[in-house]
Amino acid sequence: MKLLAAQTATTATNLGLGSATAVAVYASAITIITVIDSDGTEGDTDGTTVGSITLPAASVTVIHKDSDQFLKANVTNGTYTKIVSSGT
């Protein structure tokens, strides 16, 4: 994986992460990550849920999303890092 940006703390609001399409997510505790569709607003909590996943504690997971979609976490115990994943 190639890093494209410094890590950003997970938040309970929508983050576009610089139009990232692949994001490495570190969760220090059990965390629910939700992908919000483009009808959402950056920094808000609105928008249609595309899907959600529960990440286990002390894990790193790569999440792929469209460039106009957002990520939102249920807690602020992790980090996002914009990446280029292998094969892209």
C-alpha cells in the first residue's frame, strides 16, 4: 500500500478525505465505519448509508469508496489514511 496523506482521526461526522477512493482504517477499539453516499455533506451527519462494517479492536482494514462518498465512524478511537491500494 502506498500512503498518500498523513493520518486523520476518525470522527462521528462525514469525511471525504480528499476524495480518497481507498482508505486504511485503524481501529484501536471496536468501531463501526459507515460509507455515506454523495448526497451527504462534508462535516455533517446527513446522507444515505451505502454500507457499514464493524471493525475489531487493534485492526487495520482497507475500505474502498467512490471519490464523492464519505466515511463516518461511531467513535473517535481510530485513524484514516488515504492510500493507493495494490492493484489500483
